[in-house]
Amino acid sequence: MFEFVSLRVHQYMSAPPVTVDPHTPLAEVEQLIEMHGFNGCPVVDADGRLLGMVTGFDLIKVCEIGPEALVPHYGEIMQRPVDGVMSQMPQTVAPDLPLTRVLQRMIDGRITGFAVVDTDRLVGMITRRDVLRALRELSPAESSDPRTGSRS
């Protein structure tokens, strides 16, 4: 388990990341999030620079009900471009950051994932699933009785 201390983001990040451009309609983003089981999707320019992040929560938030509409016009809303609802300052990490630091930032901030940026280019995504996979792969195989917790 001590090997976890030496692991870096680039060893467990998902790359290349699935991205959208700023003009992508929200309906397409919703499909990507559903199809891949993502919490969100990075928004990049033509050169691969990270511009923002759009999450499932952003998609819900844009459908907020107000005094002018009791029911959101879902079809119209989902044709809007992503750049109008994305978070423009997503939290990022570097590819060489230790996974221990990512784990702690996830816990402290209740964050599900980070965009991985090298210089100014998006190179991957690191999520809680990736960190859990690293921990699982480094755990010694244990055979225990699930009813008692005792090892055989």
C-alpha cells in the first residue's frame, strides 16, 4: 500500500478526455454525460486549451423554474450552447501531482474529479473512480469471512 505515495496523476487519469467545444448544444452534452456515466465534461477550444467544465448540475440549474415560467422549456433550453452555462474556472491538477494530494483535495472539497492540464492544454481527467482503482489495485488480496471479518 505504500506504493500509493509514489503514484502520480498521469498514471491513472483517463486520457484522452472526452471534450466538447463552447458551441456544443446542451442536449449533446447531456447525451455524453449519460452515455459515459460522467459527472461532467470539459470544454476546450480548437487548440485543446481548457475553457471550462459543464456538469450534470449545470444542466439542472439552467432549467430553474422562475416567476416567468412554471415549467422550463426543456427543448429550447437544451439547444443553448454550453459556453453559457459552463463553469469558467474549473479546478485542475498537473499530470505529475501525487495521487495522495488529489485524494486529499477530493475529500476536503467534496470534489468528484479534476481536469488534468499540462501547461495550458487539457491532457486528461482524474476522478474518484480513478483514485479508487489505484487504491484497489495496490491493496493486498485478502480473503476474509465477510460475516466475521476474520481472515482465513
